[in-house]
Amino acid sequence: MALRQFYTAEEAVAGLNGQVLAAHLVITLLAGAGIRQVCPLLALSGLSAFVASAYGRQQKLNVALEEAVVADAEQQRQTLAAQMPRRRISVGEDETDHPEVCLVAMEPVSSFMLRERSAPDRSAATWTRALAEALEGLRVAVVQGTGDAAKGLLRHVAHDLGAHHSPDLFHVQHEVSKATTLPLARAVEPTPRASDQASDAVAAQRAARDAHQQAWPRPCGRPPACAERINDALMAPADADVQSAQAEAHQQQARACARASPRPSV
């Protein structure tokens, strides 16, 4: 009863509205967990006795919150853009499909999202038009674009913007791995073949030794060095194991270097 009286007071209603909005802000916008996580929170906390916890009611509130956040962000952008000094920036660009094409552009130093909207296609002209809209009002000049090697992105950065195109880290790693993976893998493989070849060589030398010893009349000249050859053949797998271990170490080192992310300069 006391709790009901508290939450029906005028001041408490304003505080309750703030709590529900805070839950939406943190759960749906910051954590990206969705409205369906807000509803059980209201139920488990007991607030559903004073606030409608049905999905439909909370979905309407969430839409209003998103619209308010977007409007406030646009107002803040205009205010801050007028005060910012001129600067040269790099832009990281990529596209996703879910299912329509969505063009994404970000300033990597500040992690400021310049663009994240659907587009009819991913052509150079569409990219250039989208980035021009994203930079409208900002006192910046794009001097570098980072992205994959898609033809539209390459033309957009190099031709339309007149900027330098740099490949993203994934594609650098991919090219490095593509050039080194197969040779390093082949260097690790020979050990099983070396054992088979050694067995064949030992059998052949033993057969040659037995044939020489059993030959009559005795062949002229020095007998073949079968013992030394057998010993060399027996040692070959061990040597191959050493070489394979070294090759595997080189392979692991190459993978570690390819995966290591460069530290950003400050």
C-alpha cells in the first residue's frame, strides 16, 4: 500500500518515467538488447504494477525515444560543427547487406559515425553522394579512405575524392597469408613422406648388401658402402622431423604476425 501511494504521487510519477526511459536507453540503445529485455525487467522489478509492460506499449515509447535521440544528435551536430576547426580526416568505409545495401562511413580517430543508412547500390557515384551528405556542414577534408578493394569504393576514393586509398587490415592480412600459407604448409608436410622414403631406401640397401654377399663368384672391387647408406637412410626421418618442426615454428610465427594489429599512432 505504501509503495502504491509513493508511486502515485506527482513527483514519483516523474521519477518513474525517468527510470523507464533510462532502462530503454541503456538496454535498447547502448547495449542493443532489444525491447523484449525491457518488458521482463519491468515485471521482475515490480514496476509493471504502475507501468504497462506489454511489448506494444513499450515499443511505442522506444520509437519516441529513438526519434528524440536522433533529433538531439542533429541539433548537437549543427552546434558543434559551427565551432570545430578545419581538419583533414581519414574515412573508413564499408557496406553491409541486411538485406538491402547499407553504406557505413566512420572517422576512425574519434569513432564518429558519419553515415549508416540504406542505399540503392554500392556504386562509386552512390558512395560519393552519400559521403557528401554525411559531411555536409562539417569543416573537414577527406585525404584518405580505408576500405576493401571493391571497384566502386576504389573509384569513389581515388577518382571522386582525389584521396589516397588504403586497404583495411583484413585485406592486408589476407594478401600476406595468401602469399605465405601454401609454401609454409608444404614445408611442414614432408615428414610422413621422409619416413616412407627412408624405409624404401633401407630395404633397397639391405637387398643390395645381401645380393653382394651372396654373389658368386665374388664381384671385383670394393664392396658397396651399404652400412653407411643404411645409416644415412635411418637418420633421414629424424632430420626431416627437425626441418618440419622448424617449418611449423615459422608457420606459427607468420600467423602471429598476420594477426597482430598495428598500434594506432597518437
